[in-house]
Amino acid sequence: MAHFDSARRRFLTPDQAADYLGGLNSRTVTRWAREGYLPSYPIGEGRRRLWRFLELDLAEWMLSRRTGQISITAEV
């Protein structure tokens, strides 16, 4: 299993996640989170829910979109 440093284990805001994903609009990132398309962590309940994104999850998601894999981590 690859070693990931603690910087890749940090949570990102929608704006930070949008930049990390190549300059997407933060509203697109939030919509994708709400629809379950993008790995995310909701904070709170209701319509004013906040979303956070783990940088490592986004890296895996981008790789899986590029290679067509479901996940790059193996369950043992």
C-alpha cells in the first residue's frame, strides 16, 4: 500500500476542492457532492449543509475517472 503524507489527508472546502480538481466551479463541486458523484463528507443537516472533501479521496476519484477503475485501494 502506498504511503500518503498527512497533507493529502486534509479536508478541503468546496472552493479548495474546485481548484484541486482543475478549476471547476465550486457550485459544480457542491452539486456533485449532493448527487453522490464526488466523494464528500456532509456537515450538518437540511438545505444549508456544508460539504468537505478529503484530498486523498479526490486524488483517488480523479485517478479512477482517468483509468476507469472503481477504486485504487484494495480491500484486504
